[in-house]
Amino acid sequence: MAPEGHKRIAQATRRPGEHLAIRPCPRDLEERLELPGLALLLRPIRPEDAAAYADLIARTGADDLRMRFFAPARTLPARGLDRCTQINYDREMAFVAAQDGSGDILGEVRIFTYPGGDTAEFALLVRTDLQRRGLGRALLRKAIEYCRARGNSTLIGQIRTDNEAMLALARQCGMEVETAPGASLAVAHLALRPACAGVGPA
Ligand SMILES: CC(C)(COP(=O)(O)OP(=O)(O)OC[C@H]1O[C@@H](n2cnc3c(N)ncnc32)[C@H](O)[C@@H]1OP(=O)(O)O)[C@@H](O)C(=O)NCCC(=O)NCCS
């Protein structure tokens, strides 16, 4: 109890910027990444990324878009683009891999936190011509680290059962994959308790 005559100052329970409709981009989550032939910045997506994000979609093959969006998504309408690039950085987060120099977005991982905050779901996309260079693994590792640091208990991903690349990547990153008989979607999940090592550096 506070001594008489002293007022107790209530502790702030909000995260910085929580009262804002659109929060500032959290720059402390930026990370440099070097892959063979690629110098990148992994960083949260920003509103000004709309054109580069549209370019990522335009330069990604139809099969890959179907694997990511579970439907053809060749072009995104402007409102859809805004929705993808103007996020609240809390319930929804997206990390993009931006190439040094060009600023091109070569891939992204998007993370949605379910109500209650325990479970988060990821969705991953790497530009078709840049696959098999370690980008997908680096982005999934970033998502795992981010969710673990936030205190989520489980990370899940919904993956088409014919998506061999993503199923293999999920298993490589320590996720367990479950498929119900006859289902077209498998669910990959990872417990994020500290005892679970998850994945190491890319
Ligand atoms: C799945 C995807 C993100 C992988 O990205 P990527 O940058 O090519 O992956 P990486 O180079 O980091 O590969 C990591 C591992 O994934 C697995 N993998 C990746 N591509 C594969 C393929 N075509 N076939 C089999 N395994 C594959 C391998 O285990 C690989 O490890 P290795 O290179 O040591 O063998 C990419 O193929 C993609 O964007 N696909 C379309 C969208 C999609 O399927 N999204 C998933 C929705 S949840």
C-alpha cells in the first residue's frame, strides 16, 4: 500500500503505440541477412511497400500464388494491397525480405495472432525465381523467433497436401505436420515453449 499522502502511479499496461489506430512500424525487429548472392533486410512491412508488394505478386508464378492464397491471386486490387501493407503490427505482422539496393521485396512471412493470443498462424511466400536459396527457411525462422518472443504458445500453418516444398520446409524447421484422411489441407504446428529449440540460424 502507498504511504499516506503519496499517490500510487498506475503502471502502464499498454504496449507502446497501442492506442493508435495505425501503429508505427517497429524498427527494432529489423535484421540484416546475407544469403549466397543476396544481401537482404528482413523487416516489418510498411505502408510505402504497396508497389514493391504488388511487384512480388506479379513476379510470382500462378502455382505458387495458389499454394499461398489457396486461390488464384494474380492481381490484388488497390484496397487489397493497402490491407496487406497497412497492418497493425499486433494481431497481424508481416516480415518482408527486402533486397539491398533495389528495395525489391523477394518474399514475405505473414503472421496472424488468434484472439486470446496463444496461437499464431503463418503464411509464407518466396518469389518464384528466388526459391531454393534459403529465403523461405530464413523467413519461417524469423516468424518462429518473433512468435516465441511475443509469448505465443503455438505456431501453426495451413499447407496444401500437394505442397511438397512447404511440407518439407515445415518439417525441416521442427514443425509437426498432421493431415486428416481425405483433407486437402495439412496443419503444421510448433510448440513455442523455451524447451523446444525450433530452428537455428538460416
Ligand atoms: C514453400 C516456399 C516458401 C519455400 O521457399 P524457399 O525459399 O524455396 O525455401 P528454402 O530455399 O529456404 O528451402 C528450405 C527447405 O525447404 C524444402 N524445399 C524447398 N523447396 C522445395 C521443393 N521444391 N521441393 C522439396 N523441398 C523443398 C527443402 O527441405 C529445403 O531445404 P534444402 O534446400 O536444404 O533441401 C516457396 O516454395 C514458396 O513460396 N512456395 C509458394 C507459396 C507457398 O507454398 N507458401 C506456403 C503457404 S503456408
